[in-house]
Amino acid sequence: MNTKHSFLTESLIGLGSLLLIVSALGYYILNEPIRIVQAQDEVLALQLDEAMTLYAENCAVCHGLSGEGMGATPPLNNPALLTMPYEDLYKTIARGRYQTAMPAWSIEDGGALGDYQIDELVLLILRGDWGATGDRVVNLGLAPLIPFTTEVDPALLAEVGNLSDGATLQTAVTLFAANCVSCHGADGLGTGIAPALNDPVVREKTAEEITRIITYGNTGTLMAGWSNILAPEDITALVSLVQRWDEIPLGTIPAPDVPIPVTEESLALGTQLYAANCSRCHGPEGQGTPRAPSLNVKSFLTDTSDQAIQQIITLGVPGTAMPTWGDRMTDSDIQAIVGFIRQWEPTAPEVATITRPGGGGPPWKNNNATTPSLLPSTKSTTTISGNSKGGQVTLRTLLDWRLLVLLGILLSLAFTLIYSGWDALRHVPRNAK
């Protein structure tokens, strides 16, 4: 009977185990497709995150903050690219495009990127979020802060019209302001990424050579070909401008005010950096102090461009208390501070109210006011009345979580010692001496 009962028990246990294994296996089989999709999504998200950083470091300078393109450099946030075969996109990035400003990026072709990195950039074009990519470029301090377009000075443009063949030169000046200033700078005087065209050396080139460069680009440089964007007569007008630039008044094509782009992350960083480094002199809200002028005032924010503020922070102001911060902060840190300062502009007062220290001395000598504690702030306070001047002093205690934990540990040790002693006494023989 016992043997039969034991056999039945073992059979039930085995059957239950088998059902458990089958159920687990069935759940795994049913869940496997979902798990595979989730794993693929996680890998894709990681690749896209890495691709945004690659884009910021290598591509934003030509293709723009969010893939919108710059000048003759085509946009990458173009819906037409979504239907382009993967192999074609990969080959374009890896090997570049002949007679264009697009270089080869593959290590095998002399570039700086491996196959896996190029694959990530292709995924960015096909599956990426260009808004998030633009934010990444800004947060890394790699936003191309060069003017894309500018407005020609009307009075000086009218003077250009009085020159010989002035209508052609006016057309060229307008075209340059709309298409070329982003790289070649205001008045054609050059930038960090392209040479000056308003230069005697360039004027010595023949019209045919200048036409060829504008039409087809300059291999090995960022100069793209403009034949797909500009009409032949427009290119001819630009050639005239390059050859006669010494006749164009300076200031005809001014540098525009290009605002530094801001994201939530960069604004938060700017808030922290300003509070830690700038508020002591310029005031917590930029209202100014006797040591430094107000920043939160309409006249300063209206008359000072973002680039000027960045330069002031970077280089300092000789002969004043404003130090040089360029050797202590990165460009992205300084741009974050500029973005923080700029957000005051909509509500900036017409006249600054400078913050002055009150109380006639250190706070601990001002017994009529609540004395701020130099100890860590807590929620628990104790009020003591009847001091020498009849006032009240608020004392902050240190009952924070660290002391509570320490108090709990001490009480536990005390309880353990008391209990151990009592237990030892309880087990002592009655006849013990």
C-alpha cells in the first residue's frame, strides 16, 4: 500500500514538472518573436544614438544643424533619400562623390570612419530623428555658427548700381548674400572654413578659371559645384563680382546676427554654469552688482549679438574685472551660458536695478534679521526668544537623514549589548560566585 502511494506521488510530481517545463517552453516560444523585435529596437536605438554623435562631429559643418543642407551642399533630411537604395547611400558616404565637396569617409579610401560607423550614418538618414540630431549637435557645442544668409545694405547696394554694369554687380551681391556668405563670409572676406574671395590674389585668376570653380566645385575642398542650383548667367555675375570686388563698398554684405541655438539640456547647463561662475559679479538674475554691469537689461541684450557675448566671455574685457574664460571652459559651455543670458531678453527691464549688499556687514552681525545658517539646511528648526536685543534667532538643527541613520545604528548596538548582557546573566548558575 505504501509502495503504491509512493508511486502515485512520484508520478504526480513528475507530471507536474513536465507540465511546468512544457508551459515554460511554450511561453518562451510565444514570446521569442516579441523579444527579437525588442532586441532589434534596442540595437537600432543604440546605433542611432551613436550616429547622431558621428553626424555632429563630422557632417554638421557642411550638411547643417539638422541635416537641412547649406548652400550647394544637399540636405540629408530630404524625404527623397528614404527611397534611395541602402547600397547607394553607403557607397556615397564611403567613397565620396567625384567633383563635389563630398569626400570619401571610409578608412579604405583614406577617410576616418569604419564600416560599422558608415552603416550607422546610413541608418540615421533612413530611420533617424533630425530634430534630436540637431539637439545633439548643439549639446556637443558643434553647431555651425556661421551665417547662412544675410540682408544686403540697401544704401550701399544702390551705390553699387551706379558702377559700370552696376545691374550685374547688384545681382551678384544679392546672390552672394543668399548663397555664399555662409562659407566665404561677410563682404567675401573669408571664414574658418573657406578662403576670402575679396582678395587681390583671387582677382588675378582668369574668368574661365573662376567660372569652372563655381560651376564644378573645387576637388579636395568644401567648395561644391553650383551648376545644379545657379543659372549660367548667375554664375557669370558672380565671376564679375569676384574680379571687381575692390570696387564694392565695405559693409555691402554685412555679417548677420546668428543666434546660438538652445536646447533644454544646454539651457540647464548654462543655468548651472552661470550660477557657479557669473552670478557673484553679475547677480543671480543678471541685474548687476557694484563689481560688474547688468546683463539682464534691454539695452545690453538688444545691442549685443550672441557672437559678441560669446567673445566677451571667451576673451574677457581688458582693464576690467571680467576675466578670460576661454581657457577654463569649452566652447559648448560658453555657448550654453550665452543661451541662458539670451533667455532674459523678452522680459528684460529698461533700466537695471543693481544688487547691493545690505545689513551693514556680515549677516551674523545683523541680529535684527533671521541669521542664515552656515550648516546644511534641514526641515527642523528651533526658536529661542529673549536675546540681548529682544529679537528671535532661528537655529537649524542637523536632524537630516544621515544623523537619523547614525542614531538608528547606535540604538541597535545599545540594544544588542543590553540584551547580550541580560542573556548572559540569565544563564549564570545560581551557585556562581
